[in-house]
Amino acid sequence: MKTVFEMIIDGDIPSVKLYEDDVCLVILDINPIQKGHALVISKKPYPRFTESPCQELSHMMEVAKKVDLKMREALKAEGTNIMINNDPASGQEVPHLHIHVIPRYKDDGKGFILNKDKYSEGEINQFGEKLCLK
Ligand code: AMP
């Protein structure tokens, strides 16, 4: 079954397109965290970040940078959140690679979207050992 983003890419359902090339499409999110919230969507339906080739991710990041700069110029954004949700546990609803680019303002009252955790004494070093890539 097609994802909603495949349907958009195939023209089955409408979207507000900001940019398109061979690798990706940029549209406005219909349910924005802030008006102007954009999605950089891969043309190929990789279900997750983890399965996506670095070459395509790298290109999509270049495009996300351009979207960021445009938001600063056209919407007077003072910052952005650049975000990829990866798997339902992270909040990913559409299993098709996409990068969120969300315009932000100093006083927009949205804060950071995730609650912070706290390490107990010495615990940060245990996590350092578990996650070390060497
Ligand atoms: P995620 O939760 O990271 O998978 O993000 C999926 C995003 O797609 C959500 O922010 C939705 O609001 C957005 N979305 C879902 N359907 C559409 C649509 N038809 N057009 C534009 N954005 C959509």
C-alpha cells in the first residue's frame, strides 16, 4: 500500500510544493507545528532513516539548508528545528523518509518538544561505554 507521501509524489493527492528534483520533494506540512513547517521527502520510499543511503540523505540535508535559509528570509524565522522521526517510538507516523524543517521564533512559546531526562551519579559514563562507536 502506498504511503501518503507516495500518493503526493504520484500526484494522487494535492500538496503545496516548495521544491522538487530527482531525489526529493519539499511540501508544506498540513498539520504544522508552526506555520511554514516544511517536509523534505525522499522520492524513493525508504521506510526509515536507518535504511536510507547516505548520498540521498546528504542531498536532502543540502535541500533542508536551503529551506532553512528561505524561512529566515521570507518568514523572518529566528531559528529552525531540523528533525527526522525514526520509527513509531519516536513519533514517526508516515513510514517514508522525510526531514521536518520547522521555523522558530524566540518568543513562540513552543519550547523544546521533548521532555528532558536526568542521569544519576556516574550513569553518563555507562551510557558512554554502551554507545561508543570505536
Ligand atoms: P512523522 O510523524 O515524522 O512521520 O511526520 C509526518 C508528517 O506528515 C506529520 O507532521 C503530518 O502532519 C504530515 N502529513 C500527513 N499527511 C500529510 C499531507 N497529506 N500533506 C502534508 N503533510 C502531511
